[in-house]
Amino acid sequence: MIQFDQARRNMVDNQIRTTDVTSYAILKAFLSVPREKFVPDSKQELAYSDADIRISDTRVMTQPSPLAKMLQLADIKPDDLVLIIGSGSGYTAAIASWLSNTVVAVESDEALATAAEAAISDLGYDNVAVIPGDVKEGVPSEGPYDVIFINGTVEEIPQSLLMQLKEGGTLVAAKGDKTMAEAVRILRKGDNFSSISAFDTNAPVLREFQKPQAFHF
């Protein structure tokens, strides 16, 4: 039988700390949230592996190390209002709940959104709301947000999401495609947005953000 508590500590020590994640708050969050509660029952033995885990036909759960590094880049503060785009099973939202004041998470797959809300509720994380809806639209009614975290790789970032940031707010995403992506951090100043590329990363593609394929004649 898997000892999940030990597996969780091994994940933090051997996968996350070794990828330059030094934030005490993030390390504590990953030690505290039971990842096994956010994977299908049939895949619980994979919960702490350093690998992506398919959780539905449309979503793949990001492996722990790149997720932790991306969250460190987001620099979430205790008073922040955070929007998670593409919440999947709810694990990223649960981690963010330890880092922030309030988390709003949106997921296009209604069944996943329902399961995520149930898992988060069962664990008593009462500062998180999971909303079924179009991930490309975000949740403007609950914003503006201090941080928007896109939970996967995207080819493009819609202006409509950027406009849901507060003044001085930050959006973090993996920008690229299934072969190559880089972590980007975008800061809002008025109606202007400055972007930095931080590091190469690896996260499952969110297909809703793929550019339409062009036809060549």
C-alpha cells in the first residue's frame, strides 16, 4: 500500500526543490495538499510520479515540478485574488488556495469542474470556487484579479483575459505548443502589458487556446 504522506514529501524533496523552487509558501502548499485526491482512483499510484497524468479525454494533469516553478513565477501573495484558467481536477486551485486569499477556477469540462469542486470541498478549502465555463472567457464577473494563472500550454493569450487583470496584476502561462513552450509573465500597467520570458517549461496543451489551423493551397 502506498504511503501517500511519504510520497508527497519525496515529491517535494526530489522533484520540486531540485528545480530551483525555493519559496517556502509553495513548498509548504505542495507538502500540504494531498495530490492523490485529485487524480482518478485508478491512477492514484501515479499521483506523485514526475509525469503528466491524463484525467479526462480533454485534460492532462501537469507534473509537479514545472507546475511548482510556474507558480513561483506567479509570485502569489496572501491577499491576492487569483483566477485559474483550466482548473482540470482542481489540484492547481487547491495549491493556490494555500498561497492566496481567494481562488476562482474555471473549467470547460463540466464533469471535471464538478469533481474538482467536490474534492476541494471535501478537503475544507473554503476560499476556492470552481466554475464550469469557457476557459477562454475567464470569469470577468468575479474580477479584476491580482493573478491569472493559465494551467497549461497555450499558443495565444486572449486580450479578454489580460483585461481581467487589476492594475499591476500578473498573468502567467506556458506559451508555445506541444513540442516547445516557455514560461511567460505578463504585467499590466494601465492598458499596456509588458511580458518577460522566464524559462523553458513543459505543460500539457490547453486545446481551447490552439490557433485555428491554416489551409494551404
